[in-house]
Amino acid sequence: MIREAYDRAVDSTGKFSASYMNKILERWHKNNITTAKEAEQEKMERAASRKKNKTEALTFDIDEYERTSVYDSKG
């Protein structure tokens, strides 16, 4: 599990980061993740959740923007 946390920390930061690795291990401990298979499942769930949140965060109403934009004021 330590090796998996190390690999994920390096993949995410591009270098060894003990604090990042520690956060991964703490999250696994908190969520009772004890095997590589459980860690992989958690990784997929987190990725799906982030993708969903990113999609939701990127939505906007262009008509609302145009109505309220101070840069497009007419008059």
C-alpha cells in the first residue's frame, strides 16, 4: 500500500512528496481501504466524481452573462 501511495503521489505531483503521500495514506486509513484492489476502486470513484463535478462547474448561461455584463452595456 505504501508503494501504491508513493506511485500516486509521484504521478500527481511529478516528484516525490511525502506530505501528498501521507494524505493518500490517511484517506485510505479513514475509509478503511486496506488492499490495492480497494485503492484502485477508490481511485476510479474519485475520478468519476471529479469528472462529474468539473462538468457541472463548467456550465453557464450565456444569455444571463450577456444581460448582466458591464462590458456589453448599451447606452
